[in-house]
Amino acid sequence: MEPQTYDILIIGSGAAGAYAAIKAADQGGKVALVTKTRLLSGSTRWAQGGVAFPSDITDIECHLKDTITAGRGLVDEEVSNTILKDALGHLEYLMSRGITFDAIPALEGGHTIPRVRHINGDESGLHLLRFLHAQLNHNVSIYQQHFAPSLISADNKVHGVTLWPDGDPSREFSLRAKATIIATGGAGQLYQVTTNPRESTGDGIALAYRAGAEVRDVELVQFHPTVLENGALISEACRGEGAVLVNSQGKRFMDGYDPAADLAPRDIVARAIFSEELKGEKVFLDLRPIRNLQEKFPTVHSSITALGLDPCVDLVPIHPAAHYLMGGITSDDSGATTVTNLYAAGETASTGFHGANRLASNSLLESLVMGARAATAALKCAHLETSDFSNAPIVGVAEQHRTRIKEVMTNYASVVREEQGLLKGFGEISNINTFSAKSEAEAETANLRLVALLALRGAIERKESRGSHFRSDYPNPLRRPLHQIQKLSDFNAVKD
């Protein structure tokens, strides 16, 4: 059977992928939108924080400054400035389509003014994603529950993707496309406790890397400072509304770590909590100062009460957990990667917007702006060359090894890192046996293993502390910021 051919193939149905599909279809493109689970999936729907649009055109400079401060020297100022300048146009577009944001912008950690647009309090991501999916038109063919084990590539060009319906390799088929956009999100499942959903297994980074694309800064993993024991996060907007961090004695401690105290950027707050725990303290979030907590933050309230606590009465125990990946597939300001016809958008991409540490709620903003840019750029791609449709083999590891990968990453590549542990972790994951993937679970675990090795090697080579990456043996940043770039063609590149 001749494979179905599309103008644009998008892998991932979160904010970046869905918005890219909308924008490509608006311009007349024939689009395929692929997701390995259901359409309403990924990290976007879990996002409690909203979209960090500049409050108005006069706020762009201030918003850029906040972004640069949080990014600890690795923010690409030119790219970030253009993203922020484009942002208000997308806000107008969404509102013209009928989306309704909460009336009053929220203040979140790292922001100097309230500018984060929420939708129905702390259910912003869920409502945004539902809205975007409702805008998909007849030009978009949706492939739900289709796992992508590999891209179809040859001569540094991507021509489409192979798919396993319902994760079944025996039913494999191919889709061809003039351009492909990867928007598969992050890799939080590398860690034992993460705010990410089950499907965040680093698939997009692994797909692109195996196809020859450059990746960078994969070691830069942000740890959200206020996460419950079950992985549910407590939005930073709660601290913007008056919640404070306290230790076992009920005393506030953040003013001893940063002038911004409880509203410091995430990397500082996460390390402060880690430091308190090393002293033998337990850390809690006191939500009692927030009036009408259940009304303002229904998701937070529900997550806490599910643990048998009353946040209006009790102090809530929290701990940092793996949250957001700043590195990923190297991409330019249009989403183009180092492989022809391949684009990336959202958390799976490394544009330079987040630097070494994300500013709260900038991720959904980037997903929208870069999703739209990738769609526009992808539509300008040359037509598909059909002469070579070779498909590189994929390598996998057994599902039972996933638990070990999580243990190693949590033990050696968490909030605080040092060389001996990183080297030990790299060796342990390298020694996990590999074989040809015969199921979706095995292929996902193979992706996690590959991304873990990329993250560990990047962390070993980054002999400094910067943003989310803290090396106890190299506690200071280098004088000159650097990116850790890795690609399959490099000598001694990480192999499957």
C-alpha cells in the first residue's frame, strides 16, 4: 500500500503540536497530527500556571529581563526578544477565536510584575489544550494512539515516520510528509518522582538524535520546588498569592537564600529546599494565607485533600521533583533543526529562550509562538524526494530496566550533582543490555535510556553550576556561558 502523504506531519498533540496544526491548516496545509496516546495528553493539560504573555508592548523589555535573569547566562537574547514581540499577536489571535482568560494576571516566581494569564485558575493548561483541539479543522487528520518508533530519513533529510497503531509493531505503516515537526514534550520519566505524565519518555529527542539531528543542553533539567509526594505540583502562583515555605519549626527560611525569598526563581528555591533537608529539616508549604484557596486553585486543593490533608488548616509537605527540560533538539528561531525538513517546537526543542532555567509559565508561551513559527517554516519546505526511503533500525531495552534508569537518574543527576556520581550513573545505564524493540514499552524505555545517557554525559562535561544544573564539585559558573552540543555523527557520540 502506498503510504499516505501530507504537507506537514506533527508528532505530539500538546500546545506546541496542536497550535502548529491549527496554523498550518489555516494556511491551507494538509496536516497529519500524531499522538501515541489520546489527543488530550502530554504535559500541557497538567500545567497549572498559565501563559506568560507580556502585559502589553511596554512590558516586553521587562519580561525579557526577567527571562534572562532566570536563564543564568544561557538565554539567547535575540531569539527571546522576537518570541516576546510575537506573543501579543498570538494573544489577540486566541482571543479572537473565543478563548477567555481570567480577568487579573497572576504573579509567579521570577516575574517582577503580574503578567501570567490563567484560564479558570490553576486549570490553565487543560482548558488551553481543549480549546486548541476544538479549533482543529478538516485539513488535519488525527492519528491517536499511534506510537512513532522511528523517523524515515536518508542523506540528512527526514521524509516521514513509521507508526505502530496501538503500539503494535505487527501493524506498522508509514506516513510520508514534506516536513515533520516534533512536539513530543520532555523526559520527566527519567526520574522516580516527576510532575510529567506517563507518556513523557523523551521520544522526540531520541527520534531526532537517531536521525542525525543535533541536541544540546540535555543535562539541564529543571526541578519544580513544590511537589507533593504523588508527583502533583503546587503552582508557583500560590506563592504569588501569599503562600510561604517553612521548615519543621514553622519558620520561613527563603529570605536567607535569596532577596526575592519565596518568589525566587525555581532553581534557587529547589536548592534551598534541598539544603534545608540536608540539615535534617522537613519542608512545608503554608497555604493558609491564601483566601478562597479552593476557588482560586481547585486543582491544588483537590491534590492536597486526596492525601488526607486540609490545606486551609495543615502545613503541606513538599519536595523538589523533575519538572521541565530546558535542553533538547537544537532549533533556530523558526523551529528548524540541523536535519533538513525536520522541525521542533515546545519542550522538546532547544531554542535558547529558557537558557539554563525556565521562567515560570514561559513554556506555554514558547509552545504557542514556536509552534506557529514551525508550521509556517515547514510549509515552505521543498517537496518530498521519494528516491530513498530507508529506515534506520531502532534499539530498545526491556521494560523492567525502566525502574533502574529512574533510580540512577534520581540518585546521581538530581538537584545537586558531582562527577563521581555522574560517571557511576553513566556507567550503570551504559551497561543496561539492549536489543531490538518489539513493543511500545520497550521502545519508550530505549528512548529513556538514550536521553539519560545524553543528559549524564552533558552533566559530566558541564564542569560548572548554572541555573538548574548544580555541581557540588564545581559550584561556580564559568566566565563564558557554553552549550553542551551532542549529535550522532560526533566521535564517541552516545549510541543506543
